[in-house]
Amino acid sequence: MKLTKRMKETSSNVEKNKEYSINDGVALLKQTAKAKFNESIDIAVRLGVDPKKSDQMVRGTASLPHGIGKSVRVLVLARPAKQQEAIDAGAEHVGLEDYLEKIQQGWADVDVVIATPDVMGEVGKLGKVLGPRGLMPNPKSGTVTVDVGQAVQDVKGGKISFRVDKGGIVHAMVGKVDFAEDKIVENIESFITTLNRMKPAAAKGVYIRGLVLSSTMGPGIRLDKAEASALH
């Protein structure tokens, strides 16, 4: 990829192999985010796990204290008895048969899908559409539940789902560039604390092996592994 003049300027502010403290990394990220839109902030954490082994899979949710600065569009798949609860909690789309049909035809214009356990037999058949988009409801991420109202409030209030990929890396959005520095820092610390608590017993050696913070168009900024590892 050819670097633009702006990208070269912002990249030059970041020392390539230096590991910054979380506070310094966030301050630097705010300086280097120069796009004309409100960039998202992402963190990639390389873990000392083997995702091929089921006892080393890291997957779950984290509740970020300041949310992610993005309105989350929610679809709730449930029978009529639970639909009003989902509507009252603020879900944009609520229903069952009509949405199952739309999804079957390729529609997936939402950020999160929540389903009640009694409809998962039907929802499970839509894996080819929902799976690749990361939208398949799952009990571990709190998106298969009878408490649909609470689940809707959680995802709209800053609860994010994550899972380690084949390379042993977890990616997460932790805010927007227009957030105050202290709020970005608190979101990052909260996310890393959750990751540390989820360390599989079968994972040996160093758990957090690398962290990179970046905005949508900005350079990657390495964060201090020791500082991150100490967050519990």
C-alpha cells in the first residue's frame, strides 16, 4: 500500500518498536488521528494461546464503562410473548418468521442478533448467513437468553463481544477518537482486565504477548505488555 503524505507524517510520530504506556499511547493516538471523520479506536491483543485447542479458546463479552460511541442496531428473534419486552428495551427489529425469511434471503443489516433459546432450532439453520458476519447468537456472549430486555440494554450500553482468531489475536473496538483521553484509557483497561480474567488454565507461559492500538486511518501504536499484564 502506498503511503499518502498525511500517513507518512502521522507514522513518523510513532517510534516503531517502542512500547508506550496506555496513557501515552492514547495521547499519541489522539495526535495522529487526522481523518476528516470521527475514527473508531481498535485494539489488537496477541495472546499466548492455541485457539485450535478447545480448552484455550478465549471468547466472551466485556462491558466498557463508556461504550463504543456507536449506535448498535439490534435484531431480537423471539416468539410474540417476548417481543414487547424487546421493543420496550429499544431493539430496532423484533420478530421471528418474517426476519428468518429475510435473513435466509441474505439480509443482515444489523450489528447484533439476540434470540431466545426456544427459537435457536430455527435460527441455527441460518448459520451460512449469520456465521460469516459474526452475528450468530451465542449463550457465551449473552445473545441467547430469555431475558431479552436486559440483553438489548447491555449491548446498547457498551457491552462488546470478542473471540480469539486463528492467529491467537483478539480484536475489539474500544471507542471513538472524539472521546476524552481518560475515557479511552478506562475502556482499554476495562477490556484488558476482562481478557486477563479469562486466561485459560491450559495456557502456559506469557499470556499477553503484544498489544497494538490504532484508529481507523492512523498508525499502529504498541502498548506496554507488562502494564497490560498487571491489570486484574
